[in-house]
Amino acid sequence: MSPVDQYIRRATTGLPNRTRLDTAAELRVHLNERITQYVAQGFDRAEAEHLAVEQMGPAEPVNRRFLGHVFTPRVGWVVLGLLVVASGGWLAGNYLFAPAPTVKNVAVKAEELIPFIGDFQMLQLTLPKRTKALHIAITLGEDGATLSGTNLEHRYPDLRPNQRVSIPLGVGFLHTALASTECGAGNRALVTFGSDHGRSEMCVPMPSEVGSWTFLMQNADNVMVQDVWQPLLLYKPSVMVDEVPPGTRSSWSTPEGHAIVGPRDTWIAVSAFASTAPLNDGDPQAEYPTIGDVVRQYRWVEF
Amino acid sequence: MANASTDAKRGTIDLAILATLEHQDRYGLEILTEVQRATNGSLTFKEGSLYPALHRLVKQGWVNTRWEESDSGGAPRKYYELTDDGRRALEAKRQEWRSVRDAMEVFLNLRGAQ
């Protein structure tokens, strides 16, 4: 491409087609007349072209003035490149390197403790992409008996993918004499609550061991794609708090089913306070995942 | 954003172009040649900057264009002619320029006398 063609292309690039052709023609006439003048002065063709283009000055400022703003194609490409890089970073951050779904215990601040509850626990959930809602359920088991329970479901309709949310999850025994009296001799009042859903009280025979397991599952494809089992706390009548020791899972079974009904792409965090009692087989549609291998057989059923 | 220097240059070029077209329609290179001849080469600018200035004047409605065959047998040339608005703009700019010039002369004379 000759210097003349290069100059004209750079000076007129980005202009609307009709304007560009008109302007290019005008610039070419100008440059050719200059070249003719230089040739007449004794310069050869190449020298004359060089001098004529030199006389015009840099093409970029001319192009900017033609366009009427500084958004030249070069600047446009730079901006486009930055947008692509930024978009790539956002995609990578949100999808490629997105944090894995997790459930973990986090420290509870003193002001969050509720005095009349024996213990209190805070969960931090890292939710996977496609999360649209979250349910929390707490179920309770009674030692040696068919499980009864409470189902503290909660729905968070405004969740964002990969969002980390802290869910207050509490369980404990009421210590007041009144509560124990109302439950009858040999019973204690057990309180559970999840998030701001409110709390549930029930009478539990003593002694009673109540533990907790938390898992996270997705029903997007009607299969559980991930389960995160994490022991919460083990409660005994003496309000002894202890980690569930490894290897004791087999002695804990899943609580009786409390069905959680939700749309697809719903992630569910369940805190299951299980007992040592064997469970009924239950209706498959109302069956929670059981601890251990059975959990992987869990199938979400939409109602 | 244009700075004061850019605005001043732009104003100068605009005034020079309008004045060059006051009595005769001219094409780009002819405008340049006439400006240089009339100012004995005192007023010079990169030739490329002429055409964005001409486009700006056309957009403002101060100048019209037409393509015309070259009288020397070369390629057709694009001629520029002043519109009525362009003549009024020229007169306004001329007055403005004279006011500035007179004010500067008074100012500089005073400073020189001190």
C-alpha cells in the first residue's frame, strides 16, 4: 500500500461510508496535486509521495477531527479489548474458578447468642451457581423412638450464584423450670430455629441424644450432584457439646422424612438432628438422604 | 476536551478559511495556497488539518460544497463556497478578531510605555 493510500485510509477510517468515500476522493486529489508539484520540482515519484504525505501531518488527529470525537478505531479496539478481558475475568470468577458449594460452621458473635437456648450455631453456606432458593430444615430425633421433628424451611428468593450466606441455626434445651414442667416429668423442652423463620419447641424425653448433620444438595437435574456432610453438634441432656467423632456415622441414621418441596435449581441445606434409632423406610417422596452411602441414592421428587 | 490553544487554532483556521472564500469559491489546496500567499507564509498549518476544518464549517452551514471538473484537466475538485450564514459568521468573527487585536495593542502599548 502506497504512503498516499495509507494516509487516506488512516485519516478516513471509521467515517460513514458515503462520507469516507467523498473525503478520501478529496484527500487523494489534494495529495496528487501536491505530488505533481513536487515531481515538477525534480523529485522522483516516491520522494514526491513521501513529501506530500509529510506535508499533511499525522493522520490520526485528522481522523479524530473528522469523527468529531476521540473514539478512534484504535481507541475502540482498546476499549473492546478491555471489555473482553473484564468479561472473561467476570466469567472466570463466577464460573471457572467459582468457589465450591460448602457448608461450614462459623464463629458466633456474642450478641447473636440467644440466652435461653443451650447452644447456637451459625452456618456459612457457599451456594453454587444456578442457585435460586435455599431451604433449611431441622429435624429432630428422639432416642429409641420413631423420629419426630421440626421442619424449619426457609426460602431465600434473592440468592445470587456463589453467594456466601450466613445462616443462623440454633438448637438447644430450654432450662427454665416452667418449660420442663410443661413437658412433663422426664422430658425437656428442645428448641430449634433456623434463620429468621422462627423457632420451634418440642418436648423430648430424657435422656436424649440429639445430633446434627448438614448437607447441601441440588435438585436441578433431579439428582444430587454434591453432598456436604458436616457434623454440627452433639447434644446430651447435660448440654454437653462435642464434635461427632469420626466413625460414628453408622450409629446415626437419618431422621424421618420431612419433605422439602421446591422448584428445580433449589439448593437445600438440611440440618438433621438424628438419633440412634433406626428409621422407617418411609415414602420415597418424603425421604431425606440418609447418612453415608444412602445419601447418594437420594432422588429429588417434584410434587 | 479542547483546550484554549486548540480553540484558538481552530478559530484562526476557521476565520482564515471563511475570509479566503469571501470573494471566490475555492478548493482545498487552493485555500491553503491563498492563505499562505496572503499572509506571506506567516499563517501555516498542517495541510491535513484543513479538511476537518472544512467539514466542520459545512456542518455548521457556513459553507457549501460541489464537485467540479478541473480546469487543468486533472481529477475533479471539491469546491467550497460561503453561504449567507457563513458570510454573517465571517463578519462576526472579523469584528471579534479586531476587538481582540485592538485591545491587545492598547495593552501592549501601555506595558511598553512603562
